[in-house]
Amino acid sequence: MFSIRLGEILGSLNKKRYWFGSIIFVALTVILPKSFAVINTGERGILVTFNKVQELVLNEGTHPIVPFVSSVRVMNIRIQRTDVEANARTKDLQRITTKVALNWQISPDKIQQVYQQFGNNEELVARIIAPVLEEIVKARIPARSLEKNLIERTELKQELETKAKQRLESYGILITDLSVLNVTASDEFNKATEDKQIAEQKALSDKMVAEQELQKADFESKKAAKEAETAITRARGQAEAQKLLQTSLSSEILQKQAIEKWDGKFPLVMSSNGALPFINVNAPTSNPEPKK
């Protein structure tokens, strides 16, 4: 009887130990993790108790909280980047696509205000940053022509950055930088520009060919004129040389040149008796002096 009673007591103790161990296990696995909030580097924690935002902001580190009563909303205060692409028409009614990148961060001293108004970081981008940035781009692009929007990117960047600071810093969002990543014209404009460039290149090529032909014709004309001038000069020189030769020659000079060229042989005269030497038998015009 005693042994039976002892067994019942031991069984009851084992059950109590089992339930106690189960309670400890549940506390360690479920309740304990919810009793602490871990805030990593570059983050801040918004303490919410019974769905009400508390004034206390949790900095980096581990913080105890009351489980199932309080919770923590983690907000990133690092510098973040948001890219926005907007379509707008320029001053000369050309459609272009502008892509900008905004670097921003939540002001640590206004983190409660930001969370209460907009929610977490993702909601902040979707509800405020992206729409405001797109609106600013669409408002500034029409102030310039397409050409100036493509060329004056530094001025466009400064204007967009100034407008973004004016609009977003009032919401507790600090702007660190804004970059104009790309400004792209429409396909129709690109095709028209390409056709215009092709036409200009063709016109330039035709002009160069015409100038080359003109230069060639001018060269040929100058060459022909030079050749004609040379021929005239040569003919004039030959004529003057002939005239000078005619005035300078006399019968005595001609006879002297003939004698100098004579090879000592008399010319032959053909007769019935054969070839006879031709001898000049003309008597001298003057009488020879008598021999003494």
C-alpha cells in the first residue's frame, strides 16, 4: 500500500516537472526574444506601446522591452539612393526621358515625425521621395530646349538638387547629392537627327567634290594658259632668231660657210662622155697683176 502511494507521488512530481520545463522552454523560445530589441549600426528604433509612438528613440545596441505590450519599428538613417525616371516635353516640345539619382537620409532628430507621417523607409520612398522628385524633373525640363537640356546638365543638376532640398527637407529628409544619370531624346527625334546628319554629311561631301572639280578645272585652265604662253614665247623667240639670222647673213658669210663645209671634192656633171667634175671657169672680175 505504501509503495503504491509513493509511486503516485513520484508520478505527480514528474508531471509537475514536465509542465514546469515546458513553461520554461516556451518562455525561452517565445517570450525572451520579444523582451529585447536589437538596433544595428546606422539604425534607430521607434518604440511603440499599445500602438502609440513613444518619445523615446532607441539608439544602436540591445534594449529591453515589455513583450506583447511594446514593439520596436526599426528605421534606417544611413544615406540611401533612389532612382527616378520621368518623361517630359522640352521648351521646343521635344519629348525626352530624364533619369536622376537622389542620395538622401532621414534626419535623426526627426525620425519619429517621419515614421508617424509616412511609415518605414520603403513607404517613405513610395509616398514622398519618388513622387516629389518626378514632379521636380517634369517642372524643370520644359524650361529649356532639347539641345540645352542635353548640354547644360550641370545647371540642370543644380536646379533639381536645390528644388529637392526645398521640398524634402521640410519632411525631415536630408539631401546629400543629386545626379542626372541620363537624358534621352525620343526615338522620333533621334531618327530625325540621324537623317539630318546624313543629309548634312552628304551635302558636305558634294560640296567637297564640287570644290575639287573646280580646283581641277582651274588647274587645267591655268596649265593650258601657261602652255599657250610658253608656246607663244617660244614662237616669238624663234621668229626673232630667224629675223636676226636673216639680217646677219651676207653672201660672203654664206660662201665662207660653204667653203668651210667643202670636203675637197668637186661636184660631178653628167654628160654623154660620163661624169665630169664641175669646175668654176668664170674668169675673175679683176685683172691679175703682171709678173715681174
